[in-house]
Amino acid sequence: MSTDLNNLQEIYRHRVLEHSKHPHNFRRPTDANREAVGFNPLCGDKITVYLQLDGDQISDIAFEGSGCAISVASASMMTEAIRGQSVPEAGELITTAQNIFATGASADHKALAELEALAGVSKYRSRIKCAALAWSTATAALSGTSKQITTEK
Ligand code: ZN
């Protein structure tokens, strides 16, 4: 058998580290017309998500902030998954991503294939919040109703 679980986990860890060290879309877009801040006080993750909405289309999405490797990697993957999607499509992707983090379900959507690397967080309750933060913050930015969200009430 060539499928070695340890090797797989090694690859996933590598993907998470890659994204956290060199996050994609880590910037503040000049044309952003929506933004929201997400805060996870349990870990100290703080992420601002910026969106450029053109009608129903997310023409740009980026983020800034700091946090643990999981929160930053997840934010990086989130921007890649959601850029260019319509608002309803983005909503579906976010719901699916949150489910992957919570249950460890496999990512059956092409745009979410990278999230396979983060599915392991489902085993650690505190880590689920780190992974989910950027996606919840994107929801807040999309809805335009809340400027700041937190994982704790
Ligand atoms: Zn964290």
C-alpha cells in the first residue's frame, strides 16, 4: 500500500504552512466597498476581510490581519475560493467550508479542494474557530450588516 496516512498529513501540514507564510491576497484593495473585522479572542486571531462587490459579483476579495497559522491559511484559501463568485455562490461555499471544519467532511466542491488540508481541525474545538474565522468574517462583509464579529459572545 502506497497510501500512507502520515505522509498525507505531512502534505496537508505543508499546505497550511505554505498559505500561512505566504498568504494569497494579503492586501487592502483600493476599490473595496465592503469590509468586516473578525476576532477570535481565544486564540488572538484578528482578520479584516475586504470585498469589492460589482452588483452580484465578488470581483475582488482580500484580507489583512494576524493570527495563528490555521487562521491565516484559512483566510488565504477563503479569498482564493470566493474571488469571482456571485454572492449566492459564495454563501454556499462558506456554508460548505464551515461544515468541513466542524465535521471533517471531505470537500466535494472544486473551489474548496484546498480545504482538505484543514479538515483535521474538526477534531479540535478551539481550532475550528481559527479555521472558520475568515469565512464568518466574509459572511459579515457580504451581508454588510455587521462591521465586526467575534467567535465568542
Ligand atoms: Zn487561531
